[in-house]
Amino acid sequence: MDGLQVSIACLLVKMTFVQGVAGSCPTCARGFFLVKNCSKTVGIGCKDCTDCSALHRDTLSECTQWTDAVCGNQTVTTVTVTTVTTAGPPVFPGEMWIILSVISVSVFLVLVLALVLSMLSQRYKQKKALYLP
């Protein structure tokens, strides 16, 4: 197809969509779009355009005479922050070090005591073995 044939084909397509088969397509007022293609159906009408901002969504494509608006994802997200209180008093960083120190020293003392008792037990067994005939 050469340039003239393409232009004529485009003109015919445009005339079909604008004027319809019967020769006249109704036009919708601003804020409305055509529900059905008048070139294919007798039952046509206009419908309100979707207001994406009222739905708190992004507008991906504006409403035209022929198509409704296309809405995207939500644009507004509400975050509610709640505070949780514990049954006990708050623990401050300085108090936390004291608690950890007490626990560490306690564990160390238990290990030292276990080592001393183990050494005493070994010494007792050695002495007992020396006196047996």
C-alpha cells in the first residue's frame, strides 16, 4: 500500500468510528464515555467516567469520549502506630548491662565451683587408690 491508500484507509476508519454506520454517533458530555460502539450496535449510551482520585488510586489513563479512565494501585496508605506496654517497669540500657554482668559472673562462679569439685573428687580417688593393698 502506498501513502495515499493508507491515508484513505485511515480516513474511512475514522469516519466509521465518528459517524457510525447509520451516519451519526451520539457524543457524550464531558465526564462521560460511550458505552458501546455505535457502528456495531443499536443499543448505545453514555456512562459516567470513573474518578480514580475518589477511589484513592493513580490515574493511568484519562477518560475519553470512547473509553473509561483506567485506575492503578492505591496512592494513599494509612499506617496506624500503636504502642505496646509491658507488665514490668522499663529496662534502661544501663540496667541491662548490670543484669548481664550479674548473669555472667554467676555462670562463671558455677563453672569454677564445678571445676574445684571435680579436682577434689579426682584427688580423693587417687588417695584412696594409694591406701588399698
